[in-house]
Amino acid sequence: MNEPLSARDRVAWDRIRYASVWEDADVLCEALRPVATRGRLLSIASAGDNALALLTLDPAEVVAVDLNTAQLACLELRVAAFRELEEAELLAFLGVEPSAARPAIYRRLRPQLSAGPREFWDAHPEMVREGIIHGGKFERYLGAFRRWALPLVHSGATMRALREPRSQQQQRTFYLDRWDTARWRLLFRIFFSRAMMGRIGRDPALFDHVHGSVGDRILERTRYALSEIPTASNPYLAYIMTGNYPAAARPRYLRSDNIALIRDRIERIRWTRAGAEEVDGPFDGFNLSDIFEYMDPREHERTYGELLHNACHGARLVYWNMLAPRSLPNRFLNRVSPLKVESAALHARDRAWFYSALHVDEVVA
């Protein structure tokens, strides 16, 4: 009798699930800062945003890994753009600023790409034309929410008002008095339900180990974010509400003070198609995204152990839980210390608020 296929075996690894990264790079960099300078860092590639953001910490090397060749194509094209383009042209090409010149810019960048990414982007000229930060399944899902669901709940004026600068108390009052209506809660639960997210937002296999109401749990995190985390400067909220990153709310890798820094260090990043546990160490820090979310407890423990095999003494492992609880396996408590106070403090100001938990673990033996 055949073993049932794991989520890893059933997920499509040849299409862009995330054209932008939906984990807060500032929180990630703060968690890894103590081990990053002149260190060696491993990062899940995803679209490349946070792997590039890690270069702001002055590491000796960032190794980005992903099983998805389309995600690696996103990273490789970003690297080419950082090498070749000045800030204004970079932002225009990626899709942050309007531009009709993206196809022409792509033709300039194309010779820098290896065969696989070149073939991928040649086959998707519409993504290049629209801006590569917008072309993922998840971004299209958020676009549908913005265009079709939100206007059924709030007026354009209310949606714009959500992101106006306010004191924390004013922000709480705005949420309670103007935003948190019965219609908002109902449509949110429907749109961010397991069925809807699995159909048009995330790969259905990624919900294998999730229990309980998906919509209710994300709604509670959203209530916290819109009440307690400053909305005006939140790039992840800005993208959901406007479809882009305005100048006052950009992710770490797209801020003016970081673009030149990343360009100067761009040769320190390399990438490969592999699982995080398959790359030779040692590493001082790990950006593991939410990879354990898709694993059953046995696979989670096995993978965590293999990562430890490639970890230096004092290394930090940073990872998120969205809906499935995955933390330091008990088997490794004699080797690893969970930094619970630091993790909780960082999670409290995590602007990519969908995640139920952030974990920072430190290798101590």
C-alpha cells in the first residue's frame, strides 16, 4: 500500500505562489542581527525580498533556497535588477512605480539570467509588463479582495482613512467605530475561509495540518494589526489596500537607504533549488519562513534536526506559524533554547500580521 503523499509532494513547484514576500523583513532582521554580521545566513527564497533584505545586516554570505523554480526565477531577476538599475528604474521595473518601459528593461536584464529563469520570464511577458511584484497567486487573491470584497463593506473614503496617521488610541477608536462592522466580519470570514483561500489564495495542500476556523483566526490577528500596529507605515497593509507600496510604506529591501547597500553587497547572495535542510552548513542564522506549517509532526522534527546539523553554536533559527502550531521539538531542548520573550516582543510588532506566532530559537549546545 502506498504512503499518502505529503503536502510537499502535492504542491505545484513551477508557478509563482508569492510574487512578494509576506513576512516582515524588519522583524526578521532584528531577530537575526546578533548573529548576522560577517556570518553565513540561510534563507527561504520565496520571491527574494527578504533574502535581499538580509544583505543589510552585512553578512558574509546569504544562501537562498527554494523547491519552487518559479520562486527562484523571481529572486534571480531581482538580483539582476539590483545589479543593473538605479533606484528609480529599479522601482519602475519591479512594479512599484508606473512604467511602460518594463519589457525594454527586461531585455537589458535578460542576458544576466541563467537558462531556467530566462525561459520562465520569456514565457510570461505579461508579468514583466505588469511588474514582477504583482504576478503571484497570493497577490491576485489579495487583488480580488481589494477590488470586489472591500467595496461591499466600506466606502473609498473609509478605506483611505484606515491608513491615515493616528495615535494608537485614535487607531483603536477608528477600528471599533468605523471599520469593525458586522458586514466586515462576515465577508472577511468568507473570503479568508479555508475553502476560499485554498481555491484562489494558497495551495490547498498547505492546509493539511490546519485545524479550526481559518477565517476566525485570521480575523482576530487582523483586528490586532489594525488596532495596535501603526497602519500608515505598514507596507503589507498598504499593498492589500492599494495594490502597491507607497513611498512612506515600503518593505525593507525597497527603501532608498537600503537599495544602494543591497546593490553593493549583491555578490554575497547565491541561490539553489533545494530544501532548507539539504544545503551544506555551517550557518549562523536561518530565515525559515513558515516551512514547518506544511509538515506533520514527524517531518517537522526530522527537518529541524537536519537543520541543527548545519547550525553553528549560537546560531538562530527564525520561523513563523500561520495556522498550524510548530515550535522547537522537545527532542532538541537540550541543544536549543527558545527565546520566548524576544519572540513575543517581535511578534507583537510584526506588520505582516497574518501569522499566529513567531519563533526565535538559539542553538546553545
